[in-house]
Amino acid sequence: MIGMEMHDRLKTAREQAGFESAVDAARRFGWTESTYRAHENGQRNIPRTAAPRYARAFRVSAEWLLLGVGDSTKKSVPLVGYVGAGSEVYAVDDGGSLDDIDPPPGIGPEAVAVKVRGESMYPRYMDGDILIFDKHATSLDRVDGQECVVSLTDGRKFVKMVRAEGKCTATLESYNAPPIRSVEVEWAAPILWVKRG
């Protein structure tokens, strides 16, 4: 990889992140397709302000993308807690990470993971499964009907199906427990990937 141009490193990072094409990556991250393609194929120079954004998205260091210094190893996804009884999420107390997970294709730079403990989420998830989620939804209507990690305004977090009722209010459903009705939701993040235990 010595002697590669920045646009070549960008393409390599995209491919290592699991995106088959420049269009797939641009769509996933909301970039203008023609601009991103021009950056990747060398038709346009990559602005210094865009390089860190691309590096975060493809989970490589900005230093490597910009200068070719270091290596192109993908950043791992931190395991930040557990999902236990009642589908409640128990986060690491100090805000750190219990472990690091190899990132699956298409996962963004802010992705984190939680691990299922016990059988309370059977038959959907089993003990040892790892649930990976990414960006928090800006409004509940975007995640209506989806399984999400949900943070309530009282601080509790769950893995539940979101049924939006209003801008910040939802009913939370699961497969084997009564729904939690009309609760105030701080944020919801759809589950993007499940790594079976």
C-alpha cells in the first residue's frame, strides 16, 4: 500500500468496510453520489475536511487515509453492555467497553454493541447473541415498527419493537412480555446486525 494515492486508499477503505460500490457507500452515509465517486476515482481532490468523515465512516484512521501513514485496519465495535431480563439493557458503568467486536459490513463509525444474557428474549434472540446498533433516530416515526435499542427519559434502556404514538412517545413491544405503553423516549436506534452467539 506504499505509494498509493489518497483516492486509492479511499477505495481500499470502502472495500474493506464491506461496501461493494461507491454508490452503496454514498447512499448508506448520505453523501452525494457523484461527489463521492469523483473523490474515489481521483477525478476530484478529496478536501481535507471530507477525509476525516470518510475515515470515520469506513473505520480507518484519518492519518492513514490522508497521508498513508500507519495501517488501514478497521476499528472495532465496542461491546458496551448486556441485555437481560425483560429486555432491559445494562450498560457498562464507567462508560467504557467490555470487549471489541469485529465490525460487520456497512456499519458506521458510531456503532456499538450489546450482548444478550439469558433466555428472556427467546425466540427472537438467544443467550450470547450480539446486537449491533448505530445512529440514534431523530424522530420516532423513522423507527416505527422496528426493533431498536430504546432509551427512556427515566434512564432505562430496552431492546423493543417501537410503536410511535407521538414525537417522543411510544409503546414498546416484545415477543414474550406485555407492552410498555405510552412512555417518553429519549432516543431509539434500530438494530442493524445480529451476531449469533
